[in-house]
Amino acid sequence: MKLNGKTVVVTGGSSGIGRAIALRCAGAGADVLISYRRNRQGADQAAGEIAATGRRVEVLQANLAREEDITALAREARSRLGRVDVWINNAGADILTGNGGRLTPLEKLDLLLAVDVRGTVLASWAAAGLMRQQDGTGVIINMSWDHVDLGMAGENPVLYSAAKGAVMSFSRSFAREVAPHIRVNILAPGFIETAFGEDADSRFRDEVVELTPLKRWGTPDDVAAAALFLASDEATFITGQMIMVNGGVV
């Protein structure tokens, strides 16, 4: 699958899944803009790897909870890249590790609604606004969660379901709104080896492996491979769909 000559925006591209997606897209021939909120070092490291592939890369700080940052991100993406063919809303609030894991349930909910829901909606609107002004077609990919249909008990899963379920529903409706010139699809990762998975205790890690039909945790590159497919011309008749990247858990 190739993205030769295409331009891609990846929010939250400084680490984990976003970084893997940015590298995959660059490896497929795309020029890439990655945004980050706090992890400038990670963003610069990812940019260095992308530059080593010979592709153009841009880095921009943006807090997806701030409307003005999203507006600036869209403006700079067009200015720096010339056009935006693919926009991937990967950035999401961390309520599982570090300071995020120590927030109260209400604080976690407010953060998820601000970043994952409102940020995704506003960024999708901004991306579509750019794409409608261009010749050709565009692609928007949003991030949900594999358990939004099945459900999962627990404080964090309940909150995560509210946010990521909203992303799924919005994306399916938005796909109808912006068709036929823009495709909108959804990725729903399961248990992936990001910071959460790496920090999990060995018992929980083993339980996940046992629960998963493919008997392993997923990797950021597993998700990136699905993102590349949806971004490519191999998926030109796919819109409004959610692909679960979870080893068969759901």
C-alpha cells in the first residue's frame, strides 16, 4: 500500500500509536505533520526517523482541548504541506497513567470529553474544511475503542466507553455528511503495548494474552498497519466503518 505524493496529519504523533502511524505513512511515501501536546522530545525523535526516510516532516505543538489550537493546526498544516489528503485524529487524553491516573472520576470524564470527543469533532470539522477546498478526495480516521459495543466494567472503562462511543457514533454520521469526496473511518484498538500495557503488572498481562484469541498483546504497528490501509487507495470504497485491531478479543 502506497501513499506516494500524499500529505498526512497525525495528532498525538510523538509516541505510541500516533508515532507508529506517522512512521508507517512516511514509509509509504507520504509527507507528514505530527502534532504533540507536551512531549516535544518524542515528537522530534519521531520527526528524525521520518526525515531519515527521505520524506518531509513538520512538527507542531497543539492541545486538542483548545479550539484555537485546532484552528492553528489546520492553518499550519495547509501552509506547511500545501494540502491535507489524510487527517488522523489519534490524540487522546491519558486517564490511565501518570497524573491522569490520579484524577478523580469527574476530572477524568471532563478531560475525555474535552480531548477525545470535542477535540475529535472540531478537528474533523477542520480537516473536512480543508479537504473541501482541494481537488480530489480526502480521508479522516478517528480513534475509538474495541469495547464500545460490548462494554466493560470498571471506573475507567465506563468513562472511556462514554467518550469513545461518542467518537464512533459521530464518525459514522460524519461519514455520511461529507461523502462522497471525503471518507471517514474509525480504528478501535484493543489491548496495545503502549505505556499502559508496558506498565501493567505481569498477572494482568498474562490475563490479556489468555483472553485474546491471537494470544498476544497488540503493538502500535498493528494499529498503524490498519491506519495505512484505510488511508490508502486500497480502501476507496470503505467509509463509515470501524476496524477493530484487537486480536479477536471482541
